[in-house]
Amino acid sequence: MKRVLVIFGTRPEAIKMAPVVRALQQYPDRFTVRTCATAQHREMLDQVLDVFGISPDIDLDLMQPDQSLSGLAAKVLATLDSVLLMEKPDWVLVQGDTTTVMAAALAAQHRQVQVGHVEAGLRTYDRRNPFPEEMNRVVADHISDLCFAPTETARENLLREGIDETRIIVTGNTVLDALLTIARQPWTPKDNDPLAAIPADRVWLLVTAHRRENFGVPLNDICKALRRIADERGGHCQIIYPVHRNPNVWLPVHAMLSGHPAITLLPPVDYRSLVYLMQHCRLILTDSGGLQEEAPTLNKPVLVMRTTTERPEAVTAGAAQLVGTQPKNIIREVYRLLDDEVAYQKMALAQNPYGDGRAAERIVQALLQATENVADAIDRRFVALVEGVSGKR
């Protein structure tokens, strides 16, 4: 029986770790599973946990308005140290590239607890883009005892950095496990749900933009592009933008886009609602990482409003396209996909490079194998010890 502590802090982490938690719970005779939320994003994290029926065993509630990265990292390190002393886990599992992930992996290393990193090996090789995610995932990967790489490209990145191949397992991405679980469940918004008020006779363009590197001028440029699209195509298209609560996003987006009849600004939506929007939209514009993986599963073209991506597989496959944040580039590519059906279908039908929805199962099997390998090693040492004693006699 091994104790596994699953740590998450943001909505994307919870979405991608929920299938792992549920898969671990299928082996009650092998694993004691405990969950810990740092609540780096309080409201948005709670939405996901509710959808997947997960109630954290430990809730650190570390969220503070507009907190600094160093302040958050210090809190996670200090608070998790006490948690690790109390829980005494054999494994800590983290996912992705947030400050929670980096600090949790470091705290576990300080206590000599084994670390498994879900979604390991993603790289842009630009420490400033995305910031601070690129640094966070590099640190977490090199600390981890097992790196669960979602793709062969991610595995190759880890090998190039000198991580031993025995520590790397290609699993696919757990976001597909989560997405398919929700997408297969029939659901429509209730009459009082803001989603029910979105005009059904228009083509929906789903937008998410919230990354730190896009604060300021890049986000303003994105809003300029959206405003022009709404002005020029508003009779045919409806832009739907669930807006992050961070004031660096919420305030400028509402200042530039609110009140336009062809733009629907929503507060952060729960994951079930987001899946509904993805299923019913024509295309997706995003700076998110997760949507780059989810969109191909639902056959939706995705325009990535960033200059680089740590998920190049979708771009290579033709399911995603990097467009940056310059208004003219965003507008040009949106209009191309709206007006050119051949170009649209080419992206929509591109092969999904992120797996088959069974990543969580592979992660659990790897942990089971790691446990068995340790047990075998202990047995071998015991036999050698007995044989040594017998030889002396």
C-alpha cells in the first residue's frame, strides 16, 4: 500500500488530474490517495472540482488578489512542508507548469518524497515565453522521479536535457480523458444560464486570453482585433469570451469590449459549460495551453494568440496555427477560416496528436510498476543478505 498525495492549484491542473485521481481510486488495495488544493485560482478551481465530484482532503486556500510569484511560491513551499510531514506520502503527483507545480515538486524533493510530473517535457526553449511556466516545468521535470510525457516530442525534449529514459513514460495527455468524460454526457444550459442567451442563429467564435505574457499591450491588441471582427462580421458571428477574474485581464477586456451586441463577455465558466461552448463554436481563439489540446479532439480549428507554443504537435498536425497578438494577423486568419471551407475542414479534420483518452490509466500502471520494481529490489537485497550470512556460516 503506497500513499499518493495529488497536489493541484489551478483549474487546468484540476481538470488534468481528476482522471488520475479517479484511476488511482480504482486500486484501493494498492494506493491510499489524498488530494491537496493550494487554491492558486480559488473560484475557477472550485468549479472544476465540483464537476468531477472531487473534494480536496487538504485545502490550503493560498489565493491572494494580484499576488506576486515569489510570494506565492514561498507560501506553497512553507505550507506544503508541513503537509508532507503530516501526510508522509510515498509519491507526490503534480501536473503542468504553474507556480504550485514547481514549488510542490521542490518541497517534495526537500523531504525526499518521490515526485511524478504529469504532462512533462513541454518546451518553448524561451524562459520568458510563456512566463513563468517555461521555467516552472523545467524545474519540475528535473526534480521528478517519473516524467509522464504526453507525446513523443515531449519525451525527446526530456532526453535531450539528460533525463534518463527509464524515468520517462509516454502516456498521452490526461486532458483528453477529462474532456471525453464530460463531452459524452448530454447537457444543455438552463434558461437562466447566460449561455442560453447567446444567439443561436450566429456562428460562435470562442475566445480565451489570460496569460501573464499577454498582459498590457498584447491583450489590448487582441481586444482591438475582436472589436473589429465584431464590427465587420457581427451580423453573422458572435464572439464569446469567458473573462479571467485577474484584474490585469478583466478590467481592460471589459473596458474595450463590453456593450457590443456581437460580443458576449462571461465570467469564468465551469468546465462543463466550457466543453459545451467548444462543442458548439465554429473555431477557437486562445492563448491557453489546454485548449490547444482539447480543440483537435472536438474537430475545432484553434488559432493560438501567442508567438510560440510548448505544444507544437497540434501546429505540426495542422489542427492549430500560431497567429501572435497583432490585430491584422488575428483578423486575417479568422476571416480565412470563416470564408474558406476547404481551409476550415483541413484544420478541423487534422489528426489529434495528444492520445486516446487513456493517459490516466497508463500513469497508474507506471506507478504500480515502480512500486513492484522497488519491492523486487528489496527482495533481491534480502536474498543477498541471507545468502551472505549463510556463506559466512
